[in-house]
Amino acid sequence: MIPAKQINYRQWHELFKEIPDERVKNTRYYHHLPDAEWSQYLFPPSTHAVYGNRLLRKMKFDNSPAALRLWGFVLSESERIYRARQAGMKVVAVVGDLGAITPLVYSFPDTVAFYPDCLWWTPFLMESRVLFNEAGQLGMGEDCCFVRAALGAFSKRAYFPKPNLIIGTVGATCDDMAAVMSGTEFIGNDVYYLELPARDTIPGNQQRQLSFLADRYREVATRLEAVTGHSFSEDRLHETVGKVNLIRSLISEVKDLAATTGPNPMGGMEMMNVEFAALSYYGDLEECTAVLGAFRDEMKARVEQQNGYPDQPLRIVWVTPPADPILQNYAEDLGARIVGSEYVINQSTPALKTEGDVFENLAEGQLAGSLMGSSRFRVDLVVDQVRRAKADGVIISGIFASTHCPYETRPIIDAVRKEGVPVLAFDVVAPGKKQLQSQINNRMEAFIESLRMRRSRRAG
Amino acid sequence: MPGEMNPRERWGLLLIDEIPDRPPVYPLVTAHAAAVYGCDLTTYVTNGKVMAEAQLAAQRKYGHEGLSVFSEVGIIAEAMGSRYHYRQYDVPILDQPIIDNHNQIEKLQAPDPGSTGRLSVYLDAIDTMYEAAGDILPIFAFIPCSFTTAAGLRGVEEFLMDTVLAPEAAHAILDISLQAAIRFCDACVLAGALPVLVDPLASGSVISRRTYQEFALPYQVKLISYLHRYDLDITLHVCGDTSKMLDLIPQSGADLFSLDQAELPQAVAEMGERVRLVGNLSPSSLLPSSHQVISDCTHRILSQGIPNPKGFVLSTGCEVPIKCQPEKLQALIQVGKQAHYDFQW
Ligand code: SF4
């Protein structure tokens, strides 16, 4: 087995030459369509850097073909969605619900979903202010979460095809996302709104909520029938939920493997790519399963053989997804590894129920989301991870000016400190602000150094 | 203005078979950038930072939609040992080819782009441009194909004679030229540029269709398929008259063909289903023609290019002349930017 290593984009460009031609040719998405060259996606980061993803030149990547395949799959999502439309498939944009509705969308034939919200990392990946400036011109400036990049993308019409349907989830979700939705509507897009109730813990109220939300999902199904021209089928939804559950179980398994007590088997960014696959399966449910399956196999083999990155002893739980992918690389360079995460999408990983009313099962999944309901729920999730992963420290990468996440930062800090675990919290710096970025780097250096000293003190 | 695409976005859509708001406007502004920037040509072709600054200055002035990294087609041949003569007011020309007898061929090596000849000028230029504007502007590195480099290694006439009298030797030179091109392409890609393959010596103005098929095309195919393995969209630029070989161009595998002296409607008919076309206002017409004539020609080219099924880029047929008057180029760009597809999002 090849020793696990993190390598840069130059090294991957060279290493890529060793990957057999057949493998490159046969690593494709949309297998149900005739073989087309455009559907290949096993390419090194240098390919994506040439097309403007500038940060890739600074990042480090795992050196396994399984990780390369994962990166290729993630970075080709935008083109894939365009190709879906070119092939006559229906494209549904889902905003704000973070993974709850996609099984329903995928249960319709020839229909795929994507999350415009996920474009929030594009400005970081491209080291560019283009999408933020665009959103700014539409009235959404630095007083909104980075998710405003999605509004910029809707306005530019160059990052995804015009969706056949936009489903916007509002109510007990995030205000910033709701603002993006109304901005999207304001510039001429029809948004189909879906109201989410806040999670209620009073026992009698729970069933009422479940029924309310299940009814909303029934309405969505009717809307999808109109858009796709296919009638809703409970059998197909059952089948899709089965596939989605397989993806969810792969993600859970991979997360457990990352928390191994042996050497770190995988990079934090690869892990984050895996976790976010739970939202829309990056636009191809079948291929996503294959990508995650191969990735899980690689990690399993590594854990069994104690094959991991050397010099990353410090165990970190990462809270709130870092919009800037370089941050986790930086922590890893300093000797940390990510053994747990709370990326506000935890509700998209537990298996969905397969018995009973299909819509209520979807609703139950959604109501388990950390985005809705009390902050306590999310705080407990973090504390649970810290305990299970035996974390040395917690890093919270917040979002300046966002309305939702920052309010949970304080209670998380308090709860984690009560556990005797140090916490570093900072706001991620938008692209183009180099001096502020260097301050964050300094703070990370100091934090990780203090964790190292704490460890050696404890060791004796 | 909100809703307006930038060049990177426009090109991005074109390359995945989507329709942007309008065709990218990308005249081949190469050494002309030195005139805009106010530096001499020797400095421009020997200092990557200056080349980048000049390109960026020209782009700011004209607003065309791509940066071009190009000095002259001998760049690889020079790094392999041929001598070029530098001129203050024009690009370098071949002075002394490295091969004067066939025994020298086996000594040739593919040069290290980081340390040989002026190859690093390209890399410095790309790096600077990429840092400065790589999120908004695509960067194109013009890289000579094997046939053109071989002619620079052997001397044009001698190499053409070899293709007739010593074809094995010709192929040996072409092989090593191909290795050199691959290595250089790799370095340019890693620096952040998309290769544009140039093969002016493989033009119908210089060689026959048969010579093209036997000595140029196979090496274009190999180079392009190497780059396709990395999923890169490759433009092939052949100057001069290509009208008699248009049907052969798609065989090279090129994703885009930048044509010079061939009729655009003919190119659309021959390859429009498979290849995006880039062209083709005659650069020489930029010198004497009036504003009106340039504007009329550009309108005509747009009306011929826009229907191309695989997509179209408005450009010049070859490099914008160094001494082109800015207003002339501006006329072309202005008309180009008013074009539009009937694009409904
Ligand atoms: S504030 Fe938090 S939950 Fe809301 S969009 Fe931003 S990251 Fe997501």
C-alpha cells in the first residue's frame, strides 16, 4: 500500500501520469447516458486551477486515487449540472434545507438537485471577490453570510443552468439564506417557498409538526410532478431512500474511521467533501455512492494498516464549515488533524426511516437538523463529538456578520471549555484581505502550539 | 453592471457547450502589448514580469477577454540550442539553427522549462498574470507544435527538404520536439495557463496537404491527446491559408480552431459540429483600413461565426500588428461586445 501523504497540485500533476488511461476513461458520471468524453472526471487539481480555481495551487491533497476521484467529482459538479440539463434532465435548485428534500427530488426520473448555497466556497476557491461584489451590487454586502455568493451566481447566470424549479426553505432556518432566496426572487426567478416549523420538544406538539411538514412535502411532490412531467411514486421514493441511506451510512463510517486512534488516515478537506455529499449527492446519486464506497475502502485499509500522515498528533473537532478550504490545510501543517466536525448538516447523515409514511420520514429527518430549534441541541452535538473523538481542542470557524451561526459560537465555547477542552474561535476572512488572514494564521499557530504543550505536560 | 458575465465566465460556458451572453472577444494581442506598455520588444520577450505587466496594461486599455503569453514560435527551438536574433522593434528571428547535420539529432534533449533559454519568461509571465487577474481572465500560453519547432531546430528550408529526402531524420526531430512541447505545456499549465498550440509552419501557405498529414498532423494529435488526458480544452492556431486542409483539422482533436486565411463559412460547414471556431479578422486589415471598414468586417465575421453550432470566439486571424493604431483595435472590440446570442436564462 502506498504510504498516505498530503501532496500539492504539482505533485498530483506528476502522479496523475501513473494512473492508467483506462481508469481515467472509465471514471465517469451519468452512466445511464451514452458514453461521452465530457462525463469523465478523474483529473488532477492542476486542471481545475487552470480554469480559475486559484486556491488549489496552495492546497494539499491526499495522495490516494480514491481521494483524487472524490476531488474530481466535487469540482466537476457545476459542469455536471449543465450536462444534466443538456441531456434533457430536470434540474432542481434547493436552497436552505440542507439535505432534507433531495431524496424526494431524486425519486423523480431524470431529475437532479443541487444546492446554490454551496457556492459560498467558490470565492475562496477562486480567490476572487466576483460573486461577493455581484451580491453587493444587489444590496447584499458584508453584513450577510458568505452564502450571499449564491445570489451573485444567480445574477451572473454562469455557474449553474437555470433551474427548472427553485425550492426555498424558510421559517425555522437561517435568515441569511432566506435573504438570498428573496434576493433571487427579486432578480426575476420564481421561488417555490416551503415553510419549516421550529423544532418543538413538547411531546404533544411533535406529531403535529411532523404532520405539518409532511403535508408541505406532499405539496412539493405535486409541484415536482408538474415540473418533471412524471407522477410521484411511493415505490420510487422508497428505492431512493434506500440509496440515500447507503450514502449516509458510508459517510458515518468514514467519519468514524477519521477518528481512529492510529495515525490520521485522511485530510480534513477530503472529509468535508465526503460530508457535504449528503446534501445533493453532488448531482449523481449512483456515481456518488461509488465515489464514497471507494473512498471508504481506502480509509478502511489505511486504518487497518496504521497507514496515515505522520506528524499530526493533535486531535481537533471542527465546528461550522470553513468556507475557506485552506484553513484546515493550515491546521494540518501545524500538526493537527480533524477527528470530528459539526458543519450544520448533521441531520443529513443519520439513516432515514424506511417504515411508515414516506413523507413523515422525510419530515422527521429534517426536524433533527441543528439549524432549527434551540442552540442547546447543536451545543450538545459538539460536546458529544468532543467526547467521542477524545479531542485535544475545538476550532470554530465563524462567519462574520452572519445572523445564524455566530449566536451559537458563545454557548459552544462555554460548553466545550466546561469539558476542559480548549477552543479557538475566529471569523473566516473573505478573499482579498491578506492582513486579516495572517492574523488568523497567527492565532491558529498559537492555539495549536498551546495544545501541543498541554499534551506534553500531561504526558509527564 | 449586475448580471454581466466576465471573460472567465463567458469562456467557461463556451467550453462546456453552453451559450454565453455573447461570444468572447479575444483578438490576438501579443507583442502589440509592448507598444501599449511602452517597452521595447527585446525586454518584452526576455522579461516575464514585463510581459505580464504589458499584457495587463493592454487588457485594461482594450478590455479584450484573455491574456496572451507569446514571444515567437522559436521559443522551444531556442531553448534546445538554436540561436535567435533579438530585435528592439520586432520579435526574435532564427539566426542559427542547432542542427546542421543529422548526427546531431540524438544529442537533442527536451529542455527544462524552469532553467533553459527563455522558457521561464513564459512561466514568470503566467504566474504574474494569474496572481493579478486569473479569477477573471483566462490566460493562454502559445506553444509551438512539433513541426514548427523542428523547423526552428533544423532551419525551415532544410527541414522541409528533410521531409522529402530524409523522412526518418525529420520524424526524429519531430519526436524530440514533441517531448519538449509536452514538457513546456506541463509547466505552463502548472503556472496557470491553458496551452494554445501554434503551428504556423504547418500552414497550407508553406506545406502541402500530404506533408501536413504525414509530418504535422500526427504530432498535433499526440500533443493534444496528451493534454486531453488532463481534460484541457485546446486551441490550435495555424496561420496563413488553411482552406485546403480544413477537413483535416478536426482529426487533430483540437477543441477550438483559430483560423487565419480561410473562409469562416467554409470552416463552419467543415467542422462546426465538432470544433469551436476562433477568428478571423485579417490582422493586416487593421493597419490601413478605416474605422468603418473594420466595423463592417467585424459585423460580417460575427454573422458568420455566431451560428457555428459548437461555438465561436471573435478574434483576429493572427497577431494584432505591433504598430496597430489603438482606435482600430477598439473598433473591432466595440462591435464584438455589442454582439449577443438570443440567450434566455
Ligand atoms: S449563517 Fe450559518 S447557517 Fe446561515 S447560511 Fe451562513 S453558514 Fe449557513
